[in-house]
Amino acid sequence: MVKVDSLTSSNLSFYRTLNHFKRYGEFHSLEEFREYCDWANQQQVELYIVGNGSNTLFAAQSVNSLVLKNKLAKLIKPLPNSRLEVSSSVMITEVLKYCYENSLNSFYYLASVPATIGGALAMNAGRGRNYDVSIYDFIESVTFYSDGQIQTLTGAEIKKGYRETIFTGVHSRLILSAIFQFVPEQFSCDPILERREWAKSHQDNVGPNCGSVFKSACPPILKALQGLKIGKASYSAKTGNWILNRSSDSKGILMLIAIAKFLHLAVGKKALLELITVK
Ligand SMILES: Cc1cc2nc3c(=O)[nH]c(=O)nc-3n(C[C@H](O)[C@H](O)[C@H](O)COP(=O)(O)OP(=O)(O)OC[C@H]3O[C@@H](n4cnc5c(N)ncnc54)[C@H](O)[C@@H]3O)c2cc1C
């Protein structure tokens, strides 16, 4: 029988807010996840799967949803023809390290992203609108659990948009694993280090953050907001579309987001959040 506990922690979101989770659990197998789903159904509470929390904003100090941390066993299994089977709990950086050591191409532009494979697949993680590349460029298939069944779909069969898939948000569809297809490549320098150097000069990691805040917004408005501070949360003065947070609660972040949305509305535009907000 799985255990649902309460937990007070600042480790489940990269904004490092201190939240009280009224209902928290960790699953180590699909069987445990199924039991949690049954429990959430019986109690009629929403269920949120957290990977590494690098795109997750807990919008309430006391969180009502059943928050489930992915603790499935880590698997990185080489398959014939430069293919790789990876479980959803594996970190992006672990896959990139494998690819580099085995002279394979990969999504090296995600070397600066502190994500699990499950989170990256759920978010259709990629390099930014101008580049039109994402982790799905390397996907042969994704295996997931949904509505009592295990299913496998090819990358093309999975419905997705910019930073959005059928797995994004608050739901009980669990990505279990994926098969990647890579191509041999020779490197003259380390693409992982290269990307991390790029991140140092272009991104702002001096305080807790979840990377880009909006997946769609008006650049001049975001530019005008740079440096705006509310309490201990602020829009980064260095990087656009980026909030740094040093507060234990999420109110400052939520107000900064509300201001951006209001300014968009005032000029007849819409700002769409990339962050997943959970209550
Ligand atoms: C410094 C920094 C840089 C970043 N740079 C980028 C970037 O370049 N490109 C980019 O796309 N993003 C970037 N991000 C955002 C973030 O890292 C990505 O969205 C990432 O994919 C989230 O992964 P995660 O494991 O932390 O997911 P979480 O934040 O834990 O979850 C995000 C979503 O995925 C779902 N999810 C997680 N695991 C599973 C699973 N196993 N099955 C089903 N659903 C699941 C969650 O329910 C939620 O809806 C950055 C973040 C930071 C902090």
C-alpha cells in the first residue's frame, strides 16, 4: 500500500519556494503510481507528476494536489544502430554524457537544462522559437501509462506544440521511457561544455529560477519589465523572460507574471505561460 504524507520542502521547484504539500508521495514503480492514481481518484484530488521541478511553480503556499515525485529506476540501455532506451527519471545531462562519450549527435543545446527525460518530453523541451528544434527530433518512440494502459507511440504520433504535449500540466499520464535514435558524429570540442559556457554568458543563474517564464509574449513588453522587482522576486536585468526568486513564497513571482499579463492585455496581446503552475 502506497503512503501519502504531508511534506514541507523547498526542493520540488527550481524557484525554491518553501511549500507545504498536504499530499505528497514518491513512486518507484508503475504499480505504485497506479495505486496513487486510485487514491487520487477516490479522494477526488488532482495529481501532479514532478520530474526535477525546473519548470514547476507552486502557486499556493499550501498545495492541495497530490504531488508525486518520479523515482522510477534509472535506465540507459544501448540498442543496435545508435539507439538508446532511457527511463523517464534519467537526467538530460546523463544522456548527453553518454552521447558525447560514444561520438553520437544529440540535443546538446539542452546541456544547460536541469531536467529529467520525462519532464523534457512532457514539455517538448528545445532550443527556442527561432531554431525549431526539440528533443523529439531524436525520438523513435515514447512509452507511457494512461487510463490504466501502457501505450507506445512514435514521436510523430504524439500531439505537441511549442513547449506543450499531451503530457504537459496537471494530469495522470506518466511517461515511463523513450527510445532515442542518434547518428554518429565526431567532435572537435566538447558540445556539453560549449553549451554551458553559452548559458553562463546568456542566462541568469545567480538566483533560483525556472528558465523562460512565457512561451509566447511580446518581446518589447518583456524588455521593459527587465529589472522590475517585487519583494525578493525580480525580472532578471540580464536575461529577458526570466524571473529570479529569493523569497520563500511565490507571491512575488505571481505578481510579476500578473503585471506582464496585464500589460499584454492593455495592448490587446496575450502572454502564455511556459511555467506549469500547481495549486
Ligand atoms: C536554468 C534553466 C534553463 C532552462 N532552459 C531551457 C531550455 O533551453 N529549453 C527548454 O525547453 N526548457 C528550459 N528550461 C525549462 C525546464 O528545464 C524544462 O521545461 C524541462 O523540460 C522540465 O523538466 P523537469 O524534469 O524539471 O520537469 P518538471 O518541472 O518537474 O515538470 C514539467 C512538466 O512535465 C511533466 N512531467 C515531468 N515528468 C513527467 C513524466 N515522467 N511523465 C509525464 N509528465 C511528466 C510535469 O507534470 C509538468 O507538467 C530551463 C530551466 C532552467 C531552470
